[in-house]
Amino acid sequence: MMPDPLAGMPPRYLRTPEAARFLSLSGRTLEKHRTYGTGPRYRKLGGRVVYALEDLQEWVSTGAKQSTSDPGIGTVFPAKRIAGNTQVHGVVPRRRA
């Protein structure tokens, strides 16, 4: 087994367009995932949204399955509001006043 060449390096962060390409999604779809709380974890640095590679890979792994009958470990939801579910990925969306 080869050693990880990034071991000991600081985490790499991707902006929305780069993260979307990494996930084979459009930037708009990733923005919608952020809005509805169905996407990968992200960070705000000033006004910039960035994604850690580790968080993107973890989100994708949530939907990993072996077969069509495998329930897997979780569900990667579509980029839309989930009816009746106010809590997705452990985050309760803020309500506007």
C-alpha cells in the first residue's frame, strides 16, 4: 500500500465551481443543495463558500451501495426541499421571521 502523498498537508478547499466539477454536478445544483440543507458540509470564509475535499468525499460515500437491494448507510437526497423533513444531515434550517 502506497503512503498518502497528502498526509500531513493542510486540507484542500474547493470553491463552488471546483467542488461541482469534482462531484460531476452543476454549480447551480450544488448551490441548491446548500439552500435546502441536502448537500455536503461547507464553510464560509468571509463571503466565500468553500468545501473541504474530505467533506465532499464523505457526502458521496453516504450514498454508497453494493446492489439495488442494499439499503446502504444513508441517502443522498436530491437538491430540493424535502417535504415533512425539517432536519437533514443533523441541521435544522433557520426560519425567516
